[in-house]
Amino acid sequence: MNGEELNELMYQRRAKRQALIDSGENPYKTDFGRTDKIADLTARYEGLEDGESTSDEVSVAGRILALREHGKASFAVLREETAQIQLFLTVDALGEDSYKRFLDLDIGDWAGATGVMLKTRRGELSVKVSEWSLLTKSLRPLPEKWHGLTDVETRYRQRYVDLIANPQIFDVFLSRIRILDEIRRWLNERGFVEVETPMLQPIPGGATARPFETYHNALDANLYLRIAPELYLKRLIVGGFERIYELGRNFRNEGISIKHNPEFTMLELYEAFSDVNGMRELTEALLKHVAERIGRWPALVYQGHEIDFAGEWRRANLIDLVREKVEQEVSYRMDAEQLRLVLRGHEIEPEESWGAGKMIYELFEKLVEHTLVQPTFVFGYPTEVTPLAKRSEDNPNVTERFELIVGGRELANAFTELTDPVDQRERFAAQVAMREAGDEEAQYMDEDFLRALEYGMPPTGGLGIGIDRLVMLLTDSASIRDVLLFPQLRPER
């Protein structure tokens, strides 16, 4: 449909709107006594025989998606959310005037209809309409054939049209809602409580990322949109909460890709008297439960890969995976220049500020992570890139941390939390030095958080799960923008 055709159709619809107003009819009603949802009617009457009628009167409402005239009998399709039903309209039941006025409606209009349930001889569940009402006059036509919205940029920018034109997209977001509901239910049943922490923070912390900055006029102070809730949640553990979680938005002033959006949803939880192994068990149990509850069990397919959720999930050590990939010895004791040569041999240009831990981590992230399709808990992350986790008692070069990789992407991240305030101060100081050396993603010194740790935090396990990536996995969506109702896009020109 070109611009001229669109303008003509919109002109015609505006003329119909005005004609309705001139005749005394309100084209934007607020009152309609709907008795049933279409999905409920479909379930209740699916057992009708072909050609069978009932005396059961119902009132339904929805958007008109199709309208077919056949002389003195016509048919329309009404959709409500993802369910739809046929309307059967006749001159005999409605009268000449009402019948003609219905046929003057447009695809996309919202209508309500009252009538009795029947199944046509062709097996189509229908409402035989005895009266109807226009609820909302649409002025802009749907994409051609209403299922023709295929341009990706338009789909993301005009999600409201995407939801109308592509029912499978509506289903993705219903699945997202169910996933969040199941996570909350599962955690609540196990004694976790949901809390809320500040989204505007004086010091951005809890993750390695560039923050969005804003200014508070009354306080005359710079504030930051949170990059993670971690440091505030840990303060609550210090204060006496034992099992807490937050499902909320984080913001990172970074690039946009098929797996990154500047605004995203995370589950972050903390459990006193647990550790990284307890978090591993919790993560596996929670994710298996969610997959089963939304019908993606025991095996799910993600972008052509069959992923086995039912079996025991693999555990692997980060440095072992790196050694296997580069096919040479790599260690934290290696000379820095030797490690740089290894990186360059794999087309990774190291920065001068990178230590051995950071370089080994980069090898893993660039060469290994995307190859891990089946659920894999990767342990042994370098201390240098994990400033908030407890050091391993067996090897101080690494921390008690895992990342869960599924489908070649990080899905979850968990620690045995660092509870030693002296060690934490030293780690923050190292981060500050990295920031002063030019690393804009390094963390800040947070004196209030250190003060909280000085009061004493019990042994604690912490976990973060990327909700958007989880929804991608469980709905077989290729891009994070497919699971965000309104993803961030460049300004429309």
C-alpha cells in the first residue's frame, strides 16, 4: 500500500467517523456488556456437532479481522487477544438497516455482538448475531491482508500493529508473562521475599558497565540509573533478610545487539547460608521448573539446536575450556607478554591494563562461550574480573563463581559472595585504578557498602538471571528485541 492509497483509505474512514457523529452515534463507546471471553467460548462449545445450534445467548467483543458479504447472510471474524470467533449475520436476524450498517464497518474496527452459539455445517464455531454495536472506529487500516507486517524495523517500532498482525508475537509476550509469574511463584514457595531497591543511585555498582547519568535538581547531585541492584540487596542481607529477590529493570549505556538492550530485566536473588554450589542447584531446579510449566520440556529447540533441559547439566572449568580451544598451555602464572601473543594469535587485541585474569577471560568470551550450546555451568572465573565474589580457597587467582551458558550465551551468573570488608576494599581499589587507567566500565569505590560489610554479612550465595535471554531461549526468539515489547531503537526519521 503506497502513501497515496493509505491517505485515501484514512480519508474514507474519517468520513465514516464524521457521518456516525452527525447521525448521533458515538463511534467511541465506553459501555458494552460483554459476558464471555472468546477463548472461554471456544473451549466451552468446541464439542458442538456440525450444524448444531444452542439457545445460549452470549455477548462478545473484539477487533474485526475479516468481513465477507454473501447477499442476505454475511460472516465476520472477531479477535480478542489470541482467540477469534466467527460472527454469523443475517438480514432476518438484524433487520435491513442494522445489517447494512454492519457491512459498512472496516477491518480493524472494534465491535461487540450479542447472539446465540452455534456451529455451522462446515464446522465453524460461530455467534449468530441478534444485535451489535460499534465500540471503536479505527482510522488507520491494518497492513495489507492484516498479516502482512513483515518489515522488522516497523514491527519493533510499531509493536501495537505487530501484536495485531502477528498472533505468534502476542503468544511470545504471553509466555514472558507466564515465565515471570512462575519464577515469582517458585521463589515465594521457598521462602524468598520480593523487595525493591533504588533505580536512581548515587554510585553505580554491582556490575562492570557504563551507566546512564542524570541530575537531581533538588539535591544538586548527579545520579545514575542502576546497572545492577546487587550492592543494595546485599545491604538487606546485612540488615537481617535471609532470602530475597528482585525482578526489575537495569540500565547500561552500551551497544545494542541481538542479545543486548540498554534497558533490560534481571532476576537477582540472595540467600544467606548458601554458596555458589547452592546457587547452582537452585538455578537448575528453577529453570527446569519454568521450562516444564510453559511446555518446553524435556527438550527445547533454540535456533535449530535441540537443547536437553532434562538431563544433568554439565560442569566445566573456564581455564580448561580455554586451553582446549587454543590448544596450548595457558595459566595465570604466564608472563603477560606471552599471554598477549596468545590473544593476538586469535585476533584479540589486548589492552595494556589487562592482567592475566582479564586476558584469559577474554579468550573464553571470544572463543569458547558461543560454542557451549547445551546447558553448561562454567566455574573458575578470574578474580580480576569478579570484584564482588569470594576468592577460591584452593586458587586465589579465581573466585567461587559460575556462569550458566545455554545456546552459546550467558543466561545466569552466581557467586559465593565476598563478605570480607578488607578484601572488598582492596578489590574496589583495584577497580578504581583500572578506571583511572581508562576503563570506563570499572567499578567505583562505595564507602557505604563497605561500611555495611563491616557490620558483618553472613555467608551468602547470590544469583542473577537475564530474563530477556531466558524468554528468548524458551520462545525460540533470535533477537532480544523479539521479546521486549518496546525495544530501544534509533529515533524515527
